Amino acid sequence: MTFTTSASGALSAGGTITLTYPTAFIVAASPKVTFTTGFSGCTTATGSAGSGTLVVTLPSGCSLAASTQGVFSVPVTNPPAPQTFSTSQYTLATSVDTTSFAATSAPTSITASGTAVSSLAVTGAATANTAASLTYAFTTSASGALAAGDVVTALVPAGYTIESGLGATLGGAFTCTGTSVAITYAAGPPQEVDVTVPSGCSLADSSSGSLLFSDVTPPATTSLVATDYALYTSEDAGLTSASSAPTTFAPSGSLVTAVSASSSSSSANAAATWTIGFTDSFTGTLQAGDTVTAAIPFSLTGISATPTVTLASGFSCAPSAVTASFAAGSLVTTLPSGCSLSGSTAATFSFAATNPPASVPVSAAEFSVETSEDASGAVAATSVTPTSFSPTGSAVTAVSFVPGSATANRSESMSVTFTSSASGALAPQDTITVHLPADVVLSPATSQVTSSSLGAGCTLPLNSLISSNTITAYLGPNCSLGDSATATLTISNVQNPPATSNDSAASYQVATSEDPTAVSPSSAPVFQPSGSTVSSVGVSPGNTFPNSTSSWAVGFTTSAQGNLVAGDTVSVEYPNALTLASPPQVTFGGGFSCAGTAVTAVVTTNVASGENEFTVTLPSGCTLGAAGTSAQATISLTITSPGAQTLAASSFEVWTSEDPTPAPAGSGVVIALPSATFGLSVTDATSGTSTYTYGDSITLTVADTVDSPAPTGTGAIMYSTDGGVTWVSPPACSGLTLSSGSMHCTTTELPAGPLEIAYGYSGDGNYAPVLGAPTVVGAPFVDPATLTMTIGDTTDPVGTAYAPNVILSGLKNGDQALVTAFTLTFAGITGTTYGSSTTPPT
């Protein structure tokens, strides 16, 4: 301490010097004072210190002259770093110069002696909301020794609960290991806990020490990292983050119970307050920072991303409005500071939402609750009130159905217009239901619903569900329709009914989830035939036998616009001579999608022509052809033919409900027995060769080896030598009886030359007779027989008239030969004529 006495301030033995200094400096109660400059007669003295004041009494023989600079010193322990002082905190006065004089220079700052601690590791409990110890272990730097009064500061992450009156136990290499000291706490974040090294305690340079805090409750959060924990000291003032620390905490509970949900209103689309109730588990205590997560059905709307949730019964902060978060049907509420929920406590919280539409019921299973401490799984509600919501309206009005085309069987759009009731407004998830007649076909794959009447932001096409002939359209998130508002829906790919449709207005209906009473238009749409007339009409009997029963096929080709669908009809006019099976079963054949299906036809009489006709209706799912393309088809049924006659082509006509102009058959039908298929075989029994010779025994066989059953009855075989002008039947070939379809005869009377062989047939019940003109079955050639003439020897003398003996051999069948003239020339001696005769022999 350096000072100068005043001109009259000389000090002598017994005089005093009083020094004041910041109390942070540590001075011994009776420190040794050493006098250096200015003092005479003394070198040391014993001072008296306490509470920032040092009093030095000059010993015997000691003095300090007036206007003289005096210097003395005293041992001092500096306070912990960091510290800052002002010079005015240092003053000096003497027993003579009694006015205190502030120092003009003095220590004004105390800096740390080290840099930063190292090897900071934090250990503690891993279970959330359970009070336990938390230990910070560290190592001082090479110049960071701690002494009494030094401070160790631990930074604790937000979320930890630090009990009031918390103490810290010093450990490791502290000289006072095991000593518990009080802490100084400062709320964060992060939370700051200061521990002052007590008197007589120290921690050397580069030494490991620890602080153990008892009764610290970990948070429920799982988002901590090791660097959220830190520590510094008054000597190692640099902040050091932990290299390891608790970062995750297991929930303390298991599952909540008794989950319930209820709405303050039972009206559909009404703004309501929804209340969720639950009971946490015995160990599921919630603290500030803990969360309650509730699953909310998507049918509840009007919940913002940051809704206000009111914590009510059971919560210590009830009632308390907090801002929650909501996304993807999950409502997450975080308990605010100072709020808690004890274990096994029933609690409720509420929020605002818009009730679902009347078309969307809710179930208890759609609600669930879990907490950050009862996190073993979401628990579904056991009850919800109400489960369905009352429609707000009654019935729509001004209903109309307008097809895109009035042509039957066309796939077009259908416009449906209606007006909601005075309280029938529609909101997202509401529905519009359109019912069409059974013969109007909707396509689940391609029929869609669009509308420009449901709001500019309405997503199109609407999500739709098609069941049979009913389509239900669901309004999307941005779709709506006000009270008493008119809307028009357009349904695409609707196949119009057939022209035969006689659907009533009552078969067309509209309703909504808020106007649930179905309403029909005042009149139903009318549809016209799509085509004109069929073509290529043909009638094919199974057989044409008189009075026989067989399957008859009727074929035709539709026009390009005459495609048929379920409900369309095919009509056939037929001669009254034909008899249909009763009841007439008509089978759809080639061309129809329902080929092989049989249905019962309706038989009527055409008033104009007097002929009978039958009509068959295409069953459900049955079609023929497509719009713009003609299609060939057949139908078949069992018919009994009349007696032999010709049925004219004009007596058969075909038309359909889409090709309504009758078209006649291309050809008629002849009802008659078929002809047997006879063939000829010829055998020369005499020669046994394939050459036939006049007069030989020739066998003629006429047989039917094709038809079944084989023909029976009688017949005859005949021949003609003049190309069929004259027919001759040898006696052996007349009145023949057929056996196994064959008749034959053997005769020697077939004349030589080219022949035609034919037959006549009596017929039987299966085959037509051959009467009148015979049927030619072959044309064999019969060779002439060989005739030999022999001139026999004579005994007439030379020189008389010669009468030779003529012998003819080879005559057949009693034939006779006449020699009318002959000349014999005898060759004898040259130049000699013996005579001649021209008289024929008798």
C-alpha cells in the first residue's frame, strides 16, 4: 500500500493506518504487516483484519514523518475469477489524516488462472419423470486449480426438474470429497447451477472432480444431445460441452386407460367442442414438457395446424388453454410450464372441430390416446358420443336428368341437376347419391362425376363409389354447396338404356347426405332406336323333313348403329305352319356375348300380316356388337315343321329394338323328305372281269351306303340306249325289295353299246320316292358279243350250182341271224373258174 501523509499528518508509535478493500479478497485476521519505504524505527507489525477493513498500529519506536510517502504490504488471497472492482472500493485514512482517501490505482479485475476443464462426462437416470441423481465429472486444466470461494457452474438442459433446496456433493479429487454444499440456481434455458467451493476445500491443477446433484427429474423429451450439457469454473472459464450424457429417457408409464370421446353437438357439419377423456397409468405421471397425443378421425374437420386445446379436469393447471399441433389426424398437446398430471388420474381436454357429415358415422376405434410417459401404444376409445350425426336438411328440389344423347344404347354423359333444401348445405365428406334405372349401365372403371357448382377449389372428378346402378359422389376438401343452392353433376360414360326402355321417372332419383330423402324428376328421359334395319337374314332348319321337330337357327346382321344391350329385343316373324315348342326357349348363339344362354320368348300374332312372331329380350350382361360396327348373330329354337310344302322367304322377317324395320329372309325353306344317296355298281358275273359283254350275266347293284338309317321299300333298275328318252327295266330288275339300303338284279338282257342306268324308288318314312323320271346313277358300256359264221364243206359235183352249208355261232338270248347274200370265190387252179352262185341259202 503506498500513500503520502499530509503536511501535518506525521505518525508516531501508537498511531493507526486504516485500509478498506473489497471483501472478495481474503486477508488473515491478524496478518503480518511489513513496513518498507518512509517508516523509521520499525520493520513489521501485526494488523487486525475483518469485513474488508485492515487496521495497522505503529509499534513502539516507529514513526512516519509529515509529507512523507509510506509503503507497507500485507499477504492477501485473491478472490476467484472472474471478478471486477473499482478503485473507489479501496480507501486509506490514518489516526491523524482521518479523512478516507480513495485509491488512484488498485486491482480492478481478477482473471481466471486456467483455460477450460476437459473430459466432461454426465451420468444420470434414463427414466423420464423419475427423480434421481445427476453427476458432472470433469478435469481441471493445468492452471485451473480451485480453492475456497471458487465457483463451479453446471449447465443443465431445459426440461430437467431441479428441486428447490437442491444440494451438490463434491467428489473425485476435491480435498473435501463427500461434502454437500448448497447451490445457487438460475433458470434458463439452459438451467444454471452454481456450486461454490467451501472454506478449506480445493481441487488441484489437472485433477478430476465431480458434482453430484440429487433429486433431479429427467425430462420426457428424447431430443437431447450430449452437447446440451456443459460446465465451466471460475478458473477454467472456457465453456466445455459434455462428451457423453443422457439423451433418451424411457417413459415411466405403460398405457393409458378409459379413453372416451364426445361432441357437444349431434348435428352434422355443426361447429362443436370435442372432449377427449383418459386416465394415465400409475407410473405415467406427466410433467411440463410431456405430451398427450390423440388420434382424431379425418371426418372431423375445421382443425387448424395450431389449434387451441383446453386442459381441463385432472391437470394441475386446469383450466388452461394451450397451443397444440395438428397434422395427419394427430393432435399433440404439450404440457406447459408448471402443469402436471399425477399418476392414475382421470383427465380431459377439449378442442374445437366441425362434426362429420350425416353420411359419415364415427366409431370409438377411430379415437386413441397415448402420452409421452404412457408410450407403450395408442389406446383406442371405448366410447364415442354420438356415433352418427343428424342431417341438417330434408329433400332436394327441382330435380332433372338430361342425357348427353337421346339415342338408345349410346355411351354418353348424363347431367343431373338439383337444388339443396334451405338447410341442406353440403360440406367436405358429404355425399350426393344418384340412382339410375337398372337398364342404364354405369362403368365402375370409367364413369366419373364432375361439377362446376361445388366451389372453385373443388378437386375433380369427385371420388365416387358405384354399386349396381347407384353412384355416390364424395365431396373433397374444398368442395361445398350452400343452402338452397343449385348444383349440376355430369356423370361420364353412362350407357343409355335400349329403345325398349319404359323406365318411369321414379326410377331416377337424387339425394344427399344432408337432404336424405330421394327425389325423382317430373319426367324420365326418352330414348330413340339407334339403327335402321338388319341385313343378311337367313333361316336354317335342323332338317326339312315334313312334320319333324328340330332346332332352327335364325341369323342376321345388325346395322352399324344397331348394337344391342341387355333389355334390347330381337323379333322374328314366321309362317303359321310352323309350331314352336311350348314354352319357346331361344338360345343366343354366335355374336352375342351371352352365347349359349337360353331365355323364354314371347309369342304374339302380327295384326297386319296375320303371321305369328316371337320376341326375345337380351338378359342382364348380354350385348351384341358395338356402336359404329355391324355384328353378325344367330338365335336358335326348337320348331316342328309342317307337311311337305315350300315356306316363302317373305314369310320370315327379323327386326330388333334398335333396327326396328323388318327385314325378310334371303331364301325360303322347302319342307320335304330328303333323297336317298344311291350309287351304282356293275359286275359281269360271266367273265368275272370289269368288261361287260352283251349276253353275259351282268349284275346291277343300286345301294345307299351314306345315309342313316338305310333306305327301305321297293324299287326298280332300268336302262336307256337313247339318252333317257326310253327306259327299259329287264324283268329281273323290276319289283326289287331294298335290303340294308341296297337293291340288285342279274340280267343277260343289257343291249350292247353305251347305256344309262337309272332307278326308281318307292320311298319310305325317311326318304323321298323317285317316281316318274328315274334318277340316273351310271353309264356303263356293253361290248357286242362275237358272232362266228362257218362255211361248211359240200359234196356237189363240179360244174353244178353250189349250195354251201353256212353255220353261225355266238348268238345270245335266242337272237336269230339272216344271211341275205354272199359270194364265194374259190381259188383253185389259176385261170379256172369253177362257178358261182348268188342264190342265198335258206
